[in-house]
Amino acid sequence: MEKRKIYITDTILRDAHQSQAATRMKFEEMEPVLPLLDEIGYYSLEAWGGATFDSCLRFLNEDPWDRLRNLKKYLKKTPIQMLLRGQNLLGYRHYADDVVERFVEKSIENGVGVIRVFDALNDPRNLEASMKAIKKYGAGGKCVCEATMSYTTSPVHTTKYFVDLAKQLEDMGADNICIKDMANLLLPFTVYDLVKEIRAELRPETKIHVHTHNTTGTGDMINLMAIQGGADIVDCALSPLGNGTSNPATEPLVATLKGTQYDTGIEIEKLLPIVKHFNGVAERLEKDGFLNPKVRRIDINTLLYQVPGGMMSNLMNQLKQAGKEDKLMECLAEVPEVRKDCGYPPLVTPSSQIVGTQAVWNVLLGKYKTITAQYKDLMLGKYGQVPGEVNADILKQCTANGEQVVTCRPADLISNEMDTLTKTVKEKGFYEKEEDVLSYALFPEVSENFFKWRKAQKLGVDTDMAKNPNKVYPV
């Protein structure tokens, strides 16, 4: 048999602790083993983006840009990979194209070598600006453009839908195509067929990268079948923070492929001291209450209700606050109905929260007696084009006061923002570098609070503020 080396992206520095421990790993807990990680032979190390940016500023009092530069000092051979939410960047709204372009430029300039970019609705228009910027500033091999499809199941999400989308993203300039199974809904034989059909349509040089979790216990089988179907790269997390709601563990896959036609070339012996180190980090996270052992268990509910773990937690919290915890099963039954009404969006941030909240309101107050502002915006196309047809009656309710359906690319309605944002940060006295403006653009209140703490620490203006990095100061 022809040998075909399989590559692994390890998520221990980002998605692993985001999935299991609320993104609370500190840079100082990564630093001792970064030189060892750099020698393993990974395709990439996912270490930035996603929720790390928010968490650094909000909880860890780290400048995320400093973290990126510090990671790059150690990771000289292995590309740093980040997760980017298209026109949403790392925040929770669409940003102007000039902000998107500058954010991508600075990410690459500061050390990112692979950008995995996705859109919650799989609307290619929401990926245009970021993909163009990645190709512009990552030219000459500086940065890989990994365009991503959020995997989900519905009547409209057929194999043909994903094959056509993969080809469209390749035509837009993608170097890699990622199948992002964030809710662990993929099944092993499904991924085999899907990867096989996508591989047949793409250029030979375009890599297929598969990302799944192990929430339902199928993750290892998904990775193995994806590899046999033709995938080039799979995501894994070192075992101290692997499996459960995280990604399948790295070591078992390396051992499984050793000596086969798919050998990764990774030596397990080199992983052992790194695993030992992160076992200590996991113990700290558990001791501090961020890592609940429950997240490591198999939970088949995701496959039964197609509700991701984070969305399930959100539903339960909302019901608890309303004193209606007994309504959980009704809400779970309502979720697919609400999702169908708004055109079958994949259930990933922010659509998962939007659909879940509307389902709760429908159960507690009556069917669409109250429509949330976010659900209305989703129906009106303000987040982008949903994959399926929306319920005409619900849309009529959403346009009752003269609201118009957005048919253009949503970002076309946003004026340039960088000049105004730069002026604001300078007037507030927080400007040290252009990256500060980008931090402020994404999280104004959180970053301003961080800037105040940073200033106090440097100047000794407020010793209380400088000595208490985890205290929240009003802005």
C-alpha cells in the first residue's frame, strides 16, 4: 500500500482547555514545554483565537498579543494556528472590513501561521474579507488559509451541500478545507463518505483537515475513518485535557497509526514529559474549580437532541433562573422546531445561543409570543444567509414594524471603523500600539479595564489595582 503520512494539529494550548476548563490556562503554564512541543513534528499547534483573546483580557490579565508574540519566540518550527470567526473575528458582532483586514494583518505579523476561518451560518460572504486578507498578508508561505465548514445535520445539509461548499471555498483561495464538527454530530461512516467525496472534487494540493470532539465517544473512530477516507490532518489534544468535551486524545492515535501506511512520524516517547507537565496543569485547573471531571465523561445526549454541550448548559441555566427546570425536556424538543423555522443554521456560537433562548421563550411564554431581538436579526438576514428557507409566518411577525430583510453581504452595511476606534483609544490615554485598538474594537469594556490595570502596574498610579490582577474595576 502507498504510504500517506497523516498530520496532527494539537489543540492542548487552545481548544482543549477552552472545551474543558473555560480557557483558563495561563501562558506561564505553557511556557516550560513549548520547546518540547516545537520538536514533536505536529502540522500545527492551535494556540490562539477562539475564546483565548477574551479570556486573556477578562480573566488572566494577559495581553493576548503579548501571548502570541511569546508563543512565537519558542515555536520556531511548528506553525501557530488560530481560530477566527470570519466577519465576527473573535468578538460577537460583525466588524467593518478595515478592522477585519487589520486584525488579520497583525495576527500574521505577530506570529500566526495557520488561520482557520469559519462562519456560524456557512455563508461564504462572511468569509470574503478575512480570506482575502489572509491571502494578502500570508503570501509566500507566511500563513495558511484554512477555510472551514461548520458541520451539522438537517434536511438541507446533505453531502452534496458540503461538497459544493468545499469547492466554493477552494475557489475563493483556501489552501486547506476544514470540516469542523464542533458538536460531535459526525459519525464514522458518514465522515468517511464525506471526506472521500470532497477529496474527489478538490485539487490534489488542497489539504482536508478534520476537527471533531469526543463528547459522545465517537471522536477516535471519526478521526480514523476520516484518515481512511482521505483526510490529511486531524485535530487531537494531549490526554491530560483530551477526550470528553475536548478533542480525541493524541497519544492513542499516534500509537494506532505507528508502523502503518498512515504513520504520523511522531514518537510517543517525546510526548511523555509534555503529558506529565500538563497533568499538573489539569490538576491546578481542577483544584481551582475550572475543570469539572464531568466534562470527561461520554454523553450521548448530543446525538439524541443535537444540542452541543455549551448550549445544553445555557438552556439549563436559563430555566434555573426562571425556576422552570422541569421544562428542560420540552425545551429540548422545541429546539429543532425553532431551528427549522429560522432556516436550519448550524448550532454554533452565536446561532446556538439565539436558537436556544428562543426555544426557552416559546416554552415558557407560548409559541413566538415573544421574539428575541437576536432571533429577529437572524430571521432578517443580519447575521448572513441561513442555509434553508425560513418560516414565512414568523418572518411576517419580524417585519411587522417595517423592518427590511438584508439580502446583501451584512458587512456591506458597516462603515470603516479603524480611524474612529484609534482616535477613541488615544483620547482615553490607553494607546501603546495598534493592537490595542483591535483589542478595544472586539471587547471595549473588557479591554479598557485591562488597559487601566496595565497602566497602573507600569506607573504605580494605583497600587491596589496593580497588585490585584483578577479584580474587576468599573469603567
